[in-house]
Amino acid sequence: MANKKRCDIQGLGGVCLTFSDGYKLTLRNVRYVPDLNHNLMSCAALEEEGLEGRCGKGIMKIMKGSLTVFKAERRRNLYMCTVDYDILAASVTDFDKTSLWHKRLGHISQKGLELLQKEGVLIDRIEKLKFCDECVMGKQHKVQFPVSQNPNPVSSSCILDYVHADVWGPSNISTHGGNKYFLSIIDNFSRKIFVFLIKYKSDVFENFRKWKILVENQTGKKLKVLRTHNGLELCNQSFSNLCDECGIKRHKTNPYTPQQNGVAERMNRTLLEKVRCMLISSGLPKSFWGETLVTAAYLINRSPSVPLNGKIPESVWTGHTVDISSLRVFGCSAFVHQSVDKLAPRSQKCVFIGYPDGIKGYRLWLRSQPGFKVLISKDVIFNENEMPCLNNSQDKNNDNLDITFNKVEDNQQGEENEEELGTEFPENTNSEGLDDYLLARDRNRRKPRIPARYNVFHIALNIEPNEPSSVEEALKYENSKNWLSAMAEEMKSLKDNNTWVLVPKPKSCSVVDCKWIFKIKEEDTSKRFKRDL
């Protein structure tokens, strides 16, 4: 919009316009936008329906061939008309549903949504995604080099056969828990990812040991091969002793060659791309990157994966179909039920910040209270169209977080190009497809401003024709006396010249209708009101 704000389209349907002369025009694919104060009509859309606009002497005529459909009067460089309208049918647009699921799943790609629908996980109709600013700002990267074939590809026939691990950090902004690093562990067979927020690199081993005990106990499988880089946090004596005791084979990278641990490195890139998109779209401070990261991993595990040919990691890991009906847009407004005294409000407004592990509910940030207080509840009502932190996202931390990842050359080792279909770059946003969105730079010049007396939304509708097209319309004008006088003069002229005789209507004949035609003739010093019957 002109005020740099967005207005949501909440419906799509048809509208029947009825003009003052009784002519009806049906418009299709009309967008319902409650936040707009005035109705707008697109001349380009009218042209697609075979209508033509002709302007002259302050009047715009919308023509269909030689027929004038309606007229619009020019007022302060804008054309306006007055019509009555009936809504024929309206429904929530599929574009809104597609965009909503795109955000719920952490800015998943078009292909990912289509695969979820194909698998029956997503039942809503999926339309083509619109251009997403947050996806571009969070996921844009350099043009990829051709991928060469890896002579020794990693293979696994069961979960925990082969596991990749990596450590990211430090971040220059700590989470609310004081964490600056995270450990990511990826199962090669299912591509399920586990993330752990940690304060120090020395905490990596203990988190890995606890994870190993947990997953082996849950699945009944044993970890066989562990692939990591050569950093001390993953290649120390404690790790060596654990692997020797449990019979875990180690695969390590050469120094300064992170591309040899490509699965973990690329998964970190996928995670951080989602984190950027979700922070940008929610407006949350970047100190929430830990909460966002854990939520991003949760969503990746429930999104189609490229190495799995579109299968979902969580389904492969557990053997059960995933349910995504409980997903909500990260960072949206949430109202949690509270039981206090009888006269107090029954709900408290919060911000949705993720899904708790092992609990059927939602993590909610009590923004109104000092500090970082989080509630977990299942009694929540969401407003997914409202991001309460967007207006206050310009805090001092927002420009300081350096979310980066180790560079992985795309022409090395032949690892899969993307770990998860949710990270696919938005359609038509590569270097050759941005022509529709980029503008050539012009010379610096003063920016023209619309005069304050103009209403910027008055573009197409709310028009009162200068020349009436019916008797009813002529009687509504301020100069109705002039039109009545002109009609009386015309009737007197017809009577004086004996142009008609009143006779009974023959039963076998049809009566030809007649109509008043009103014109204003501009003369040297005045206007002449002409009429013809």
C-alpha cells in the first residue's frame, strides 16, 4: 500500500454491479479486503472482459462496442462512479491457505507443499506461492557450481546405521538461556535431525552421550558409524573412549575441508535459512534464535526431504504418518486460557514460540511480563494473521546477530544439493528470474508527493455521472429543476406538433419502449440542458 502496510485478502468471489440506468455488470475474481475503505476497480481487468475506456471533457466512458456500459466523472484527477452491488459468492481464497501453510511449515517450498498434499498429509488445495520477501532475505545464496559424483557415497539400510554430527557457533548474541552454540545430529537413513542448544563446546560430548542412550533405547537399534569434522569438541578422548566401548566406527574429515561432512553442513544451512525467515516474518528479537532453531528442526522433520525422494523424515524414523494439523504460524498472537478470579479476563495474550518436547501443547511467551517467562498449554486460541512483535522488532539486537555457516563448495564430494524441500529457493528468485522484481536505477530527484487533499484510495469506484442516464438519476441531481424544465419543454414541443395520438394497445402488437436522453451543451456563457425522448 502507499503507507507501506499490507492488507490481507480474506475472500474471493463475484460482484454484480447495478448502474442507475438498470444495466448490470458482473465482476469475477473480486478480492475482498476489509481493511480498504473504498472499492477499487481495475481498468486492466475491465479491458480483459472486452470493455474499453474513453476519456474526454472530464468524463470516462466504459464502452462495450458502441454501447456505453457506465460513466465516471473526473474529480481531482480521479474517476469515480456510484453503483449498487450484490455479492454473488465469496470464499476464503486458496492463496491465503497456501500462504498460511507456507508460514506454518517454516517457509517451506512450493514443491514441498505439493508433496505433502500428494501424500495426504495436507488436505487443503495448494496454489502457486506468491513472491515471499522473507524467503529471499533468509535463503538467498550464491549461484551453485555443478555437482560432481561422489565416488564413495554414504549408504545406510536402517536408522542409526550412519549418523552425521556438527557444531555451529559461537553466536554473538546469546539465547535467553545463555546458549551460543548448537549441536546438530542427522540420521543418514531417515534424515531426521536432532538439535541441542549448548553454552560451551565442552558440553558437546555430554549432550551426544545422552542422545545416544535415548535413541538406542527408543528404537532398539545401535549406532554404527559417526561422521564428524576434526574439531576437538567432536574428536577428543571422551568421544574416542565412548566409540571404542560401544563399537562405533568413526569417519572424520580432512583439516579445513567441511565439504566432506556435507550432509551436516548443508543441514545447518537449511536450519539457519529457516531461522532467518521465521525471525524476519515474526519480528521477534534475534535473542530468540534458539527457540526459532528448535522449532525449525521440528518443522524440517515433518517436511518432505530431497534425499528421501519426497518422504518425510519423521515418518521414516517412526514408521507412522505424521499429523501436521496442530502446526501454527511461528510468532503469531496466541490467547491462553487462565483460571483466576471470576471477574478477571479468561484469557491472556501471548506470543507462540514453538512446540514442547513430549507434551501435547504449545510454548507461549508472556510478552507483557518482565523477563523471559514461558507457558506451556493446550488451551490456546491463535490469531495467525497478527504478528505482535513486528512493530517492535527494531531493538538493538536485531542488527547484531551473525547467523552464518561453514562454506560448502557445491562441486565437491557430490553430497545432495538440498536436505529438505522447505529450503528450495522461491520460484523465479534466481539471478535470471528477478527481472520482474528489480527496477533500473534512475537519477536522484525529488520524490513527488500526493497532495493531502487527495484520497489515495479513490481510484475507480464511487462515481456520479455528469449527465444522467435515466429520469430517476436526473431527479437526484442538484440541477434537477433544469432537467424537469427541459423535459416539460420537450413534451410541449411533441404535443404542439401532433407527433403522437393516444390509442388502445392492439393485442397482436408489441409496444416499442422509449427512453429519455440527457445532454449538456456547452455554450459561450452558459450551459444548455438538452433532452430527447
